[in-house]
Amino acid sequence: MKTPSAQLFYLIKKMSAAEKRFLKIHFSSVKSHLTELFDYINGQDHYDEKLVKANFSDSLISKNLKVYKVQLAELILRSQVAYHAKRKVRSQIRILLEEVDILIEQFLIPMAMQRLQKAIDIAKKHNETGLLVAALQYQLRLECCESRHEVDMLFSEKSEALVQAIKTLSLETELVHLSRLLHFSSTTGDKDTKSEIVTALKNIAHRDQLRAGGNNAAFMLAKLEALTTDNLHDRIEQQEQIIEKFRTNHYNFPNRKYSYIEMLSDLMDSFVRTVNKNKVTEIIACLGSLFVEESYNARFLYLPAYIEAKHNFYHGISTHQLSALAPISGLDPTIELETENSFALGFYFFEILSNITTGEGEKVKKLLSTLQSATKSVYQDENVLLDLIEIIDHYDCNNLRTVNYLLSSFQRKLKRGKTFTPFTVAIYTFFKNIVKKPEEKKILAQRFLSEISEFKDDNVQKLWRQFYLNDWLDCLVHDIKFSELTHKKSTFKRTNFHQPLSSHIPPRI
């Protein structure tokens, strides 16, 4: 075991040049005893306490070396926490908001607005809704400051305007919360939550007057009302009315161009559900024109690109138009994966499945491996689904030895006490059975298809259905290679978006 002195030496030597620079700039000073001690230990090839004491023989460091070493270790750890916190998305946003706080206290409003806009952009890019609401609260304060002729004027002198602004912000906060609940109910199929959202929207005061406005609250209300409309054709009509308001510049609020893209994406998703390929193509072209004409954050393409990828995978379309507009990680090997963005993650899943169904084995392995590593601790259910997709890929390539190894690995995890959802255990049992009894795979697949709906509240089962993996089971039933699926799908015309693949495949003669 290393001594405390050796541990300190090891801690210093393991720091990168950037980390050491950060420590010197933010946590020390030129004349600091701790800085001198850090520099001297950093210059040693191995720790020698006698040399340290001799070097600082005329200093308090030599007499109180034990105390200074403890203080230096604490200083380094605080510096490391701060340095690495700046690299994490949520920490980036929090640090920016703290900087905005300081700038507001100094009445440096233009600088505060710049820092705040950066925080808002990061929050929107990474879907950090809670922190986005916090940023909007700062925006209210700044806009109120900026609208005054004298920066030292008390807020109380604008009490009516401030009360109205707070009401608007409170409403926007409520609408953001309802949006989050709606996203949850949409992905989980929770009808009770959706009913609660509908009731909450009806109870909002002065809805007609609010909806006619041009602020962010008006847009969010109209969007939520559209998305909670069960009849798809009525929903599309409402969404098209919102789109028209964007096109005529009726809406006027910060970052509205991003909200416009969100709205186009929602409308595209509705057309995907009604299998209106022509309208989907029109929106893709419209989004393409916007990104060519305007200056957008390329990462914001993940939302519409995810919906396009879902549409393309379902219909066997092999080309992605939106992802070609800007560099998207996963397609461009020089760009790091955006695994903190839920839409990007969904896009990658469909990209993996599309590559499997077109026989692009090398692309599958590379993206699958990278995603498995990135999701292991953060997105546990998604990580399980990636493991299942890996088995499907090896099974389809007839790599049964690897399949058996992966199944054995799962069994070992079960024996060690690791817990999995009931659907996960069931699908692994199914894999084991079709490997053991290949002559019965069609019967086993048909039986498992009929049992999937029983796992209603299972998160992995919901992801399985979200990414249309029942198509693989249908392939087993109809003796079709999964790697041939894109070609097969392109020859079918589905009349209903959720209709199973099996109903479109003619019986084998």
C-alpha cells in the first residue's frame, strides 16, 4: 500500500498538463507555499521526502510538511472536481448560470445575456428540460433589466409588468412540465398520464386568448393541445396551423427557429404514423432548405433525423437525407458520439438496425461496440437492448459459437445476482431455445410474438417495440434473413404504420 506521501506524488504525476494548468490558474497563486510544494514534487522523478525538506529548509513548509501535504492533496482534489465538472453537460449549464448570477449583481447585463444564451443552447441541445426552466427564469430577470432605461431602477416601480412576466414564466414552467409528462406517456403508453395532461390543459385560464398570442407560452400550449389530440388527421390539421404561424412570423420569442424545427419534426412524425410518404418527403426537403439557409447547431438535426430514420427503417429506405446536411457523429468517424442526446441515441439505434438489414457488418460492429461502452452505466435499459441486438446480428450471420458465449455470459450474470426485467429474461430464454432447437424456430418465434404483449410495463419490451424488433421475429417465422429486410420492405406497401411485417409477406410455396 502506498504511503500518504507516495499517494500525493502519484496524484500529482497522474494529472494531465491541462489539469495542472487549471490548478495553477484557479486554485493557487505565485507566492503560495502550496504552489511551491506542488511545483517541487511535480519536478521529482520519484518522491524523496529528505530532498523536499532540504529544499524548503528555510521555509515553514519544512517544519509543517505533513500539514502542507494534506492541504495540497485537498487542493488538488477540489481542482480536479471543478475541472472535470466543467466537462459535463449539466455542470456546464450550472457553472454558466452561476456566472450569470455574478454578472447580474454587477449590472453587466450584455455579458450576462451572452452567458445565459450559451446555457440555454446547451440545455436545448441536450434536452435538459429542468435546467432549461432555470435558465428561462434568469432570462426573465435579464429581459426585465434590459427593458429599463436606468439599470438602478427598483423592480417595484414596474410591479405590474413584473407580475405579468412572473405569471407568464409560471405558465411556461407548467407547460414545460406537461411536455415532459407527455413525452413520458408517449414512450411508455401511459394513458392515465395523458388524461391528466389533457385535464391540466383544459384548466389553464384564458386559453383562447393565450393561444392567440405570439409568445413561447402560446406556442407550447398549441403544440401540447395538438399532441394530445387522438385523431391523427385532426392533430395534423392543428400542427399545420402552428407551422403556418411560424411561416408568417406570428410567433416572436427567443430561439423560435429551434421551436420551428421541433414543430416540423412533430408534424413529420404524424405523417409517418399515417404513412403519408409524400408529406414526409416534403418536410425533409423543407428542413434541408432551412439548414442550408440558416445558421443552426448541427446537433439539433438529431430530432428530425431520428424521425426520418424511424420512417426509413420501417419502409426499407436505405438513404438518410437529413443526416447528410451536417456532420452527425456515428456517420462521420471523426466526430464523437452524442450519447447524452436521447434523439441522437434513437438515431444510432436505427442506424445499427438499418446496417444489419443491409448486410453492413463492419459498420454494425463498430457503432454497436461504441454505443455499448457509452450506455453501460448511464442508459441501462438501452444497453440491454444493444446486447440483444448484438445477439440478433451474430445469429443472423450464423455465428452460433458467439451467440452461445453471449448467452452463457448472461446466465453468469443471473447467477451472480444481477437483476433483469422479465422481458429480458424471456428473450434470452427464447434465444437459447432457437439455438438448441433450430428446427422449431418458426413455431418458437410465433409463440414468442404472441406473448410479447404480456410484458406491458417492461421498459426493455417498450424499447424492443419502439425500434420495431418484432420485424426480426417475423423474419424467423417467414424464413427471411434479417440482412435482407431492407430490400424486402421496399417492395411492400403498408396501409397502417403499426401493421406487422408478417401480414405483407406472401406465404412460401
